[in-house]
Amino acid sequence: MQLRQIFLLCAGLLAMPVAADAADLTLKPGSAAAFILKPARAASADTTAPVTTAGPTVSGTSDIATSLSATINEAGVGYYLVQPAAAAAPNVATVLASGTSFSMAANTANTQNIVGLTGSTSYLLYFVARDTRNNVQTAVASVAFTTLADTTPPITTAGPSIPAKSDTAATLSATLNETGIGYYLVKLATDPAPSVASVKAGTPIAMSANASASTNITGLTGSTNYIVYFIAKDASNNWQASASQVALATDADTTPPNTTAGPSVSATTATTTVLSATINEAGTGYYLVQLDAAAAPSVATLLASPNNFAMVANTAANPGVTGLTAGTAYKIYFVAKDASNNVQAAVQMAAFSTTANPCFSATNSAHASAGRASYSFVSFAWRYLANGSSNDMGTLGTTTTKLRQTGANYFIIDASCP
């Protein structure tokens, strides 16, 4: 506080002006005083941006990191933005909006560790500062640096682990200290450990630096012990020297398989068709073909059917169905069970009809040429016979005969054919 001028009046006499602090003034009894107080002059507002007195500089640069150092003449906040050297230089507003901020003490070298860089890469680090009164430097400072070549394999900082599992699936999780690719291989616990090369040829997982990467493992069998082997490489193809592993024991399988596609039929002829069905796990399929009007069978009836076939998880099974009758409406019933004998609760069905036996109307000689009839010289004349049935078609090659095919290379004379 500034000194105040004080004028003392004692006994009606004007004293000489005395400069004093109010706290220093003592009056005697019977005295009188008058004060004229002048307010202290207000401090001027801070409108000056901080000055960078040292830096920005970088040091300790490796293949994936570097250290920034900068000094300003007053307390404030620094902002830095790292870009590839070929990128356009940012302005002050961009560095403030997109850069990383950090507190800065006055006249002290302030450092920041910068990670997540790529080896053998040229960068520019841009820096700007503001003080506690929000005065911002008007120009962006920069420093160039190049990371070293990456010759260090990635480090698995977390995992591999199995955070979730069921009877047929599991989740694998792992974290690397740099961007790379992980590979995993699932083996039965009783199998010999795979070679490093085998794990490298496993299933890939894209992995970001310092972020947990997860993937779903499917197609497992319930109540089974497995070992999941894991290895990783970075973006510079530096491989980990050995594979790590995590044990996996799947839950007991109590869930029936799901039919994910079908049942359906295709390629239907007069006497055959092809069944198609897909389930979500390995198991066995059962089918039964009945006339369209027949009552639907139960699950137990299908399980007792001799018509069963192996099914691979998530792969269409296509057993052929034979012995059908031409021009007939049918229903094919299907049910499945998995390797743990969990059976589907409901029978599934697909309706279809076989095609009618084909008819052929042609001269006898044309039938013979097409392989539907044969001829031989009998009793001084050529005689034509239908293949299979040996129906007599007469002796003249020019006679038109209607034949119906009722089987493989089996033909009968049928006047009702169109």
C-alpha cells in the first residue's frame, strides 16, 4: 500500500504535512486530526503472452518414443502436437485444439514423454504456450526429429487371458505395448506343444498399442481342456522370441445344437432328392421321409431312424435321399443332436414333390438311336424292344411309340404320355 499524506491539526494550529502510514500515527489525548487518504494505484492488467526462453527440444528419442523439453518465463500451460514431417504445419488454433496440454512452471524446464511413435520416421513437434491470464503465444514453435529403427519385439503387457467362455466358445484377450499383430493357436491340453512357427501360422488379431485386443474363439467342445498359444509381431516385423500360453477349460455342454440353415431339399428328380441342413456345432443329423398326408413323427422316432449322418459345425451337410416315387408329394423331417448328446427339442420339416416320370414320343428308330430301345432281327424281321421292360414296340422303325421312363435305363410303353 502507498503512504498516505496526513495533515495534523493540533490546538487549532495547522501543522506541517506529515507523510505516514495510518498504522504509524499516534494521537495524544485532547488532540484532533484530519486525514486525507489517497487510494493505492491499481496494478496494470497482464496482456503479455509468455516467452519461450528455452526449447522446444527433444531428447532420448527411440523407435517409439521421445522426450519434449520447453521453458517459459511465467507459469502457464504448454501444448504440443506431433505430426509426420510431410504433413502441413498447424496454426496456433490447431495446436491448442488438437494438441496435448501440460502444466508449466515459470523458468523451469518442463518435460513430457511422447509415446506411440513409429520407428524410422521423420516427425515435426509443434509447440505453443499460454499463461494463467490466457495470453497465448502468436507463433507456433517447432522441432524436427527422427525416430530410430525399430529392432525391438513387442511386449505383451497384459494376457493372454480368457475373460469369458462357454461350452463351445471363448474370448481371448491380450495387450501389446505397440501396434502389431497377434497370432493364436488352440490345441488340446493333451497335445504336444506346437512350434513357434506353428503359432505364427495361427489366427491373426489386429492389435493397437496399449489397448486390450479381444477375439472370439469358436468351434470348441464342452467339458474339454485346451491350451491357447499366443505370439505377436510389431509393424516392423519384429517377432516375439517365444509363444505365451493360457489354459482354457470349456464349460459342460448342456445346450442342443441350433439349426442355422435348412432343412431344405434340392436337385429333386422323379426318385431322388438332396437334403441340406447346417447346425452350429459338430453333431449328428437324422431324417425321415414320409408321404405328405402322413402324421408327423416324434423326435424319438427320428432318432431311431437308420437315416443319420455326421455334421460338421457351421457347414452344410447334404445327404442324398433315394427310393422315392415319381410325381409324389413328400415331407422330410429332420432333427439333430450334438457330440454331448443334447438333442433338439422339436422336429423340423421341409415339403417337396418328386417330378413325374418323363415321357418320350418318337419313332422306333429314333428311340433306338437315343438309347431308349434296342432292336434285333427276329423271324425274318427287325423287332424293337423298350429298354428295361422289353415292351414290344413292333417291327417298323417308322412307327411312333410313346415311352415313359420309370427308372435308370428303364422304359415302358405308355399311351397316356402326351
